[in-house]
Amino acid sequence: MQAFLQQVAGEIRSYGEDFADICVVLPNRRAGLFLKKYLAEDLDKPVFAPDIFSIEDFFVKISGMKTTDAAGLLFELYETHRIIEKDRAQPFGEFVRWGQMLLSDFGEIDAWMVNASELFGYLNEVKAIEKWSPGNSLTEREKAYLAFYRSLLDYYHLLKERLLKKKTAYGGMISRQVAENPDLLHDLHWKKILFAGFNALTKAEKIVIDRLVEQKKAELFWDADKYYIPDERQEAGLFIRKHFSKTAREKFKWLNDHLETSKKEIKIIGVPKNVSQARLAGKTILKWINETNKNEDSGISRTDTFENTALVLADENLLMPVLNSLPGKLQAFNVTMGFPLQQTNAYGLLIQVIRLYENSLRFGRVERTQENNFYYSDLLKLLQQPLFSDLADTAGMISHINRSNRIFYSLTQIIALDKEHEDIFRLIFGIKEFSPENILMVLEKLTGLIARKIYGEITEQENKYRETELEYLFHFSKIITRIDELLKQYRVITEVGTLREIFKNVASMTKVPFSGEPLKGLQVMGMLETRNLDFERLILLSVNEGILPTQGFGNSFIPFDIQKQFGLPTYLEKNAVFAYHFYRLLQRASEIYLIYNTESDSLGGGEMSRFIRQLINEMPGKNQKVKITESVESLTPPDHKKEITRSVDKDGTVWKKLLLKAEKGLAPSAINSYRRCPLQFYLQEIAALEENEEVEETLDYRTIGNIVHDALNYLFEPYTGKTLSVAHIEEMEKKLESQLEKSFENKYREGEIKFGKNRLIYEVIRKFVGDYLRFEKDFIKSLIKTAKKLTIKELEKKVSYTYPLPDQNIEVVLKGFVDRVDAVDGQVRIIDYKTGRVEKSDLNISDWEDFEDGSKLEKAFQVLMYAWLYQKNSGIENPVLEAGVISLRKLSNGFITFGVKSDHNPTKNSLIDNGLLNDFETVLEQILGEIFDREIPFSQTEDREICKLCNFKGICSRD
């Protein structure tokens, strides 16, 4: 089937062999490349090509004016704002939020030739009526609101006046200028101007084109289909119907009949999530490649080079997933939309530098030093940027920052981490004032440093990836230079946050073109880039309501009803434009895949486009050659990783490491880990896997516990071997503040405790320890009344015992630290401090089989093992001990002792003697026997509740 641009090329040839006097105007620039290709197909000698313009470029050419870039236009509008509002002018950062919307309105007012005075006058009256309330005067806020709408006409005229003086303009302003000045069309040197492939023309465009047609200088070529022309309800034909009705049928070029007569296979497929859409597209393309190769193998000549195949993204955010899903067998493809700069490593680096300064101003001066302070999280993000590692080896710095608990870093402290790259750190962290000018200077120098480093690598060895990064940096250098020019010209940006927004906006409008042959292979395109182009095979992604067409309401100061009143396009007309693009794509295609996302998102999503529903309902009745199939697929995720083994055999290296662990020793916590989950024990104790080191910005429960234990140990240590008195406790209370500070320094090095959440936690810890000292004081007073005494025997008592396992011919070292051993009137107590909540039931057992449930009685097992180890170390032949926990969180429970309590013996027995220790040893021997039995692998627990809190659940990959 002949493509539309092939028809246009045929018309151009009909004017003769000399194309130099012909001008062709198309909706976009991309279509011009394909038109030149079709023009060259049948030529046997060199000729001058016709002048080919996009509609925007054509108007710029005729007007003699220059268009200003979006950033420059925004700054120009802000100057207008400052002139009009004077002292009431908003800061640039606040202005940006509505300035771009106002520029969009001005552009449409001009493009559609609306009388601005009448429109804004009407708008003022509507807004005044909205605020009118009989008998009530306007508030100051309401007065300011109405004053703003009254000033919009002044904004419009003053902005245009300022631009005209500089001979620059925005797009709508240029098209209006040409439409209002017929003289600009008199001296055009072309003999014929051909307007091809248009649909929705603005009023200014229509006036100019009609004028050229009347002068017999121009001719129009439409790409329309009978399918959507007659039915007024078919929005795809909204604009074409207007042109068709004003043109004699025989002179209307061209009205085709492809949709109702040509054979088509349309597959409508729903898949969950955007990535699945990309994968399905890649799967479809691979199928086509295999079919082509199969034809080659069977001797059938190859005709498919994918030049007549397009992969169209209604949602351009799918570009990266699509590129990653294209099959490796695809020999050539062309991406027409360019790569967004905001998705590059260079953008991530530069925007992070700006955020570094922004956050430093927000809360980086808490240490009240002369130097600027930088938040550790921002510093880490900068050091982790891939491009920054080109300048410095950041691994050591990252590790040090993660081990430290410092929240803010000065230049001096940063340099101390890596003196070798002091010049780089002085460049970034050494500026005294965070002015936009200084920040842009840093960005420019940083970009240059990285570019030179990459260029050096490329000259040594060819590296296409690095060449691409160099291209990104070049574009960012241009952006930085442009913003710097605007700052110097207008001097309106004073805040770092505003600079960040400007940088972000300018980068979002910039795309890096992909290199390659634009007419070769599969075409990966955005929806608007398909205008005028035709393909035999088509994959269209994200055919969802809300994407195709887009959401109904655009941002505008002009309400819907006023837009309608003055002939401005509303969302209805914009939806009709997308409907035309959709149906036009289908006109000449024979194999079509319409893919949509079935998953709902926060905005509702998951619904196929109404364009698809129209096809399903209407197409079969109009064209019997069209085959439509619907399906919903659920693609299985790609198998990127091997199935994780959920048990580990005790052989080879594992067994050697286990024996080494037996020599070094097992603590009660390690054995409890085995009781919970043998695989967890292996990963933690044998494989020695650790959690990623991270800065502890706020104290976690482990650090809190360490600080409390450290403080209590130092406070009670001077009284070891002594009988405690009330006076001793009072001495401890006097030392509490200073001792806590020392303990914080020991256990939370470089951590900030003077401000924020850590200050609150510090106060909680002080209350914990202070309350415990008062608890001890009251306990001593109660003992004095009964002529009893409390003696501190040992603190942080290290206990260990080498336990033989005859069956395995192994000796296992068992070890631990007992927080405190004391005696109450001769009764020895083994005490473990806990900062968490502990209930009495946590230390009671009714039967020794209770320990078989690994998820329970961990505290009971721990204190009982401490008692067992203490007895082994002390050599007491007939011990009578008490072992238990003091919960600092719930001191009202007092000393919670381990005990045996059963139905047969309802009275709790808290005394630990040889009989009880022997029973415990039997339990312990059974557990150790399992750990060191080579026939029993380290297997995953069956209790999924344990997995929820396990640090290694990501490794185990339990379903």
C-alpha cells in the first residue's frame, strides 16, 4: 500500500524535474526526512531538493523573527511581572509555578487570533461575579486576586512589546504576526507551496494557508479516510470534516478508504504493569525476526528489514524499558524521540550538588562552626554518583561515613577523609557563599573535570558508552551556560531552591538525539512523531484511557466555558487531535498490536482507551476483512537469578568454618539464633554475613542498650566487692550526667545528641538509668529494714566453658558476658539488664520440651545458660542460684527470675540447683549435637513469622 508521503512525492514530481522552486510544509520535521527518501527513489540524476519546513519553521522563515527558548521567555515574563507589580512582585521561585501556565495561554490566544482585550475583559467580569457577595466587602486577599486578573491584559501587551523590541517571539505570536500582515506573503520566491498531512490548523495557520491558496501559490494535501468523516460522533474526523465541507469533493486531496476496505489483523492485549508492555513488545519483535530468518532458511527471499515497522510509545516514559526489552537479534533500530537528560547520571550528579548546598543552608549550621556544614546523606549521595567516582576513589570515604555516626561534615572533615583529592573537595565544598552564580561556577568546573577525564579514557581505548556520557556532559555545559547568561541578564534568582527548579525545568525540556541512520530499521517513536508516517506493522503501547487520549483538563487561567466562547481549543479538541493520530496510524497498517496496562494505579489507570472500545464496536460492522482479537496476558518474570538453596550442607568449607566457630566460641545469642532458624545461624555465625553499614542518624535499639549497659557498668564498677548503701547510689546519681556523656561517646562516636530526635532519646536513656538508680535505692532501703544487705560480686563477668561432644569428637567453647552478679543476704543472683519490655511469662517454663519451640523462651534460655556457665566457671559444687532479668522499661516488675512452674507444681521454683542445671545441660547438649551433626543441614525454619523480622529474608527469597 502506498504511503501518504509517497503520494506527496508523486505530486511534487508532477511539477517537473526541478524541485528548487517548490516549498513543502509538513506538521513536523521528521516527516521531511521520509519525504526526501521517497523523492529520491526514482531519480536517475542529481536535482535540487525542494525546501521542506515544519509549520513552525515556515512561519519563522516568513516572519523574519527569532523564537526565544522557553527559559528565556519565562525570565522575560518575570521582568514583565516586576514592572507591573513593582513592590508586590513575587519571588521568582513562586512566580515560576504560574508563569509557564500564563505563557501557554498567551500562545493559544495568539495562535487562534483571539481579541485579547475582549477575552481578558470578559474574564475579569466573570471573576468579579464569582467574588461578589451583596452586603459584604472584599477581603484583602480577594482584592489581590481580582487585581491579578485585571492585570493579565497588561502582562500580555507588555510582554509582546518587550519581545518585539528584541525581534524575538514565541510560537503563537509569530503565527499571528504573519496572519495579520499579508504583505509578508507577497515576496515569497517559491512558485508553489504544498501543505501536506495537516489535521487541526490554528486560526492563524488557516488564515495564512487560505490566503496563499487564494493567490494560487499553495495547494493542500490531506491524509483523510472515509471511515471517520461522515459520522459526526467520530471525534477523529472533527477537523477534517470542516475542511472537507468547504472544499469541492473532486478537489479534496486526498480522501482514502483504507480503514473500510483493507485487510487488517488487530490484536488487543492487556498486560499488567508498564514493564510487561515493553517485554511483550520485545517478544513480538523477536517473533517477527524468527519468522524472517525462517523464510531465509527455506530459500524465500528476505523482504523484511523492519523499515516498515514502528514501535510507538503513547507514554514516552516507557522508552528505557522498551530499549532494554528489544531483542539482541534486532540488527537496526532508530529512536526518534531522543533520550531525556533527566534520566542520565550527569543530571543526577549535578542536581545532587545543588541539593547539597540547599540542605546545607536549611540545617547544616547546627554545630555553630565557622565553616559550612553538609548533611551526611547528601554527601553520601554525591560520593555514590557513578560519574563522581571518575574523579575520586570514594569507596573508602563511603565506608568511613557509614561507620561513623556523624550527621554533618565540614570542608576540613571531608578533606581529612581523602587528602589525595583535596582540590576536588575544595571546589565543591569550599565556596563560602551559596549564591546561584557560585553554584553554577562549581557545576561548570565539575562538568569540565569529568569531561576531560572521560575524554582521556576514550582516546586510550574506544568506548561508545563513555562517548555517550561525554555527549550528555556537553549538553549540560550548554544548559549551565544558558542559565548563567539569564542570571547575569535578569539578576532575579537569589535562592538555591529556585536555581534547582530552573535547572530541573531546562533539563526536562532537553533531549539528546540518538545517533544512527534515521531511516533504517525499526522505528521507535512517540505518538506525535508518527504524523504523516505510515507503517505496515505497528505496535502501540500504553493504549490506556488517560494516556491516549491524555487526561481531560489542562492547566489554564482561562475557564472551559470562556475557551469555548472565544474559540480557543479545549480538551475536547485536543482529544480529537489524538483520535485522528490514532486512526491515521491504522489506515495503512496491516498487522497491529494495541497493548495496554491492566493494572490500576493511584490515579485509577488499568482501563483500555476508549479508542480501542470504538474499534471493537464499530470496525467489524464496516470492514469484514478486519480480524480483531482480544486477550489478557500475564508474562512470567524473567529468570534473572538462580533459585536460592534453602538449606546448606555441612561439608567442605562449611564444616571447616563450623569447627573454627567451635574454637572461637558460641554465645547464648548464637544458640538462640540456631533455635529460631538453623539457616539464619549459618548466615550470621558461619558465613559471617553482616547488615550493610549505614550511618546511624538516630539511635537504634541496639545502641541504646549498649549505652545503658556501659553507663551502669561504670557507675557500679567502683563498688564491686562492696555492700551497697544508699549513699553509694546517691554518689552514682551525682555522676549520672557525666557518665552518660562518656557512654554516648564510647558507643555512639561522632553522633549528634544535642538536637532533634536524638536529644529526646538521650533524655529517655537518662530517665531509664536514673529510674533504675532510684529503684536500687528503694530496694536497699527495704533490705535495711530486714537487716539484709546487697553485695556487688562482679560486673560484665566473662564466662566460658569448653564442652565436649564425644559422638562428634569435638569440643565446643561456650561463652558469654553476665551483666551483673550480686548477692542478697548471701543469695547469688545472675542479672541481665534489658531495655525492652520483659514479662514474667518470658522466663517461666513448665517443661523442658518448651525449649524445642525455637521462637519462644529466648530470654529464659539466655539467663539459664548464663547461670550454667557461671556455675562451671565458679566451680561451686552445690550451687543455689537465681537468674533473671531487670527490665529498665518496666521496673515495677522488679527482678524477674527464671523458674519452673507446671500443673503438677503450680508454685514457681526460682532457685537453680544442680538438678535443674543438669536438666538444662541435657537440652543444651541436644542442640549442640544438632549443630555439629554433619548429616543435618542448616535448613530454613518453617515458622514464617520468624522470617518477617529476619535480616536475611532477602537472601532466602522465601515466597
